[in-house]
Amino acid sequence: MVKKKNSEVFMDNNAFGKKVFFIYPHSVIQNELIQDLIDREYEVYFINDHTKVTSICEYYSSPILFINIDEGIEEPQWENLIKSLLENTGTNHARIGIVTYNENAQLAQKYLMDIMVPCGFIKLKLGLSESTKIIVKTLEANEVKGQRKYVRAKCNPSEATLNVTIKNALVSGQIIDISSVGMAITFDGSQDLEKNTYLKDIQLKLRGILLRVSAVVIGHREQAGEKTMYVLLFDQFVTNQIKSKLRSYINRTLQHEMERKLQIR
């Protein structure tokens, strides 16, 4: 059993959005639908391990789980596990939906009417487009984004760095956290940047991925005994291609952190 630390409870508050998990995602979901949801700014994860499903429900506040009952274990075992999750007071806050290629009407009725999974019974034979519409509507109905508009990831400073020219000098720094619209950073050495300072042609290095953006300083925070942290907002010239790469990096970073927390190897 994976326990949540008290210090992590606040960051999992629903105001910051709910986490969406795909359990044993079908190839079409893992290769296309998940990326679509990432581009819509949903915080999405996938796991190919049924033994971690209970841990997800215990660790996270109000997670949304779409379970592929065609894989992992036999359907009757999935039925027992899902019933247990929905009945147990430690896990029944989770919202569960079924994803399958099985079109058996009795199977659908069992999960929808008898077990009463709250997030539907999605038949993938309807096609990717229709399945995506159903899942997006389900996420909207469950207010998955909360008050958050953009998914943000904390960065490992050794793997997320930047270079930018300030007053004719090349300056390096570390990225503290990042979203598709901005980031929080610190610089090597002392810098004194005023609000609304425009930083042009910033080179980001995110786990070996090189990206170029420009941004405006919208605030800073003095940290006792530490470097000043600056908050930057990317300008309107950041392309959709760059935003997509940023979202993919954010998703991989969050996926890695989730696997660490749940002790997935």
C-alpha cells in the first residue's frame, strides 16, 4: 500500500484539477487519444499494472480511471476489483469508466446498471473520434480541470536548463517548473530583472530536447538564502508545435513522478 505524505495532500487538491488514468490502454488510446487529451491540457497517465489500481485510488484525491477490461486480468477479476474499489470507503472517491472492444450488451448493462460505474462503458468499436468525444464529455462533466487551465510540472534543475542573452551577456539558469504558457526559473549568478522585462530567444533544454521561446517577466520572488525566482509568461509567437513538445515533456515528467510515488518499475 502506498501512503500519501501530509505535505502532498494540498497539491492534490481538486482545485488544481483531477488526474486521469488509463489502465492497460489499448494501442489506439495510448498512441493517439492520450496525446489528444494532453493537448487539451488534461493531466493524463497510463499504467499497465492492475496491482497498482488500488494504490492509485488510495493515493490520489478523486482520480478518474478508464479501465481496459480486455487486458491484464480476466473480466470476472476486473468485476470483483472494480466492485471493491467502489464499495471501499478508502477508494470509493475514485470515478471509474470502462473501455473495451467488447460489444456485449449484457456486459455493458452489468457495469452501467448493476455495478454503476460513474464514468460510462465506452465501446471502442465506435471509432477513435467518437470514443474521444465520449471521454472528453465525461471529463468535462466531472470538472476534471478544476480551476486550473494549464498542466504544470516541477522540473529537475539538472535536466531542465536555459540560456538567454541579458544586457549583451549570455546567462544560464534552471527551470523550476513549466507549463505550455510559462515557467518559473532561477539564474546562475545575480540578475535584477524588472516586471515586464522582455527576454528574447530563450533556449530551453528539457531532457535533451532543445526549444526556443521568448517571454515576459511577470513577477519574481525573493527566497531567503536562495536565488531569486522569476515567473515568465511566453509570448504569443510560441508555435503550436513548440507547445505540443512542451506538453509532451510535461506529461513524461509527471508520468515519471507518478511511477516513483507508486513504486512502479
